[in-house]
Amino acid sequence: MRQRQLTRMGNAANGAGLSLLMAGDQVESARWFAQAAKRWRESYAEAPPGSWGRTIGAIKARILAGDWEGAARDAQWTLEEGADSAESPIGQYAACLAHLVLGHSEPARVLADGLRIHEGFPTDVGEALAFVAADDVVGYTEAIESVLESFETRTEYLEDVPVADTVLVLQALAQRRGIDVELESLVLPPV
């Protein structure tokens, strides 16, 4: 029961963070993203093994908050929990994100290559991850534009907030590696 409540609290905090980010309030959104990461991390401790969505959520929330130290801590924790050996695509995604946050290009590239051909994972997200890991600007540009288009054509969004959160996370990871692709959309925060 407590685990579900913590997860819901993390989801609600993340929704508030996304809403504030879309409203242009980066300072207040960062505070809510920190709460989301904290709650998801707490809920993971009580969740069944392999609940990788919580680790992914924590890493993404830290990145969206601009908290790279926190993202590195959550990335290291994700790897310590065994994401590298996960068989599910969601676990491999958790490991790939963790490696990219920590600057581990080779393991991120290997994981991303597997994700982009896995039937149960969005090809364009896997490609964007692979191109970030390979520092491939042209490939990344095509992939991130495809990911953005998938968000623009959706009718359902995480926490019911129309925002391309995965695009924002991928963009932040790419920018840390010197890849800067300008994107504008109604599902991205104002520039």
C-alpha cells in the first residue's frame, strides 16, 4: 500500500513539475521534479524487483530539474540495482539512460543498439539514444525530430500534461555531449 502511495506522490509531483516547466517556471518545476525523484526512489525500495520505471522516472526528473549531480547519483543507483543485466527493454532503457548520464558511451551505445531493434520499444527513441552515445549529430537530428513528432500526434500524455518529456531529456543528454538541435513545438516549454 505504501509503495503505491509513494508512486502516486511521485507521479503527482512530476505532473506539477511538467506543468510548471511548460509555464516557464524552471525554478519551481525543479523543486517538484526533486520531490518526484525522491518519491519514486522511496517506492522502488518497496516495489517488486525489476520496477525500472521508478529508476527511469528518478533519472529523468533529475535531468529535467537540471540536477546533474542528483542524476548521476540516481544513475549509479540504477546500475547498482542491476539494470545492465535486465532482460526487459524498460530495464535496458534504464541502464542506457544511466550510462549516458555517467558519460559511459560504449555501454550506452550497445544498449541503445538493442533497444532500437526491440519490438517492444520505440525505434526512434532507441535511435536517438544510440546517436547521442555515438556523438552523431545528423542521425540524432532525424531521430529526435521523429520522437518529437510522436509526442505532437499523441492524445495521451504522462500525468495528462501535454509535454514531450522524453524529448527534453534526450535534448539535455545530447547538449551535454555538444549536440545542439533546436526544436520548437507546442509540447515543449517556451524558449
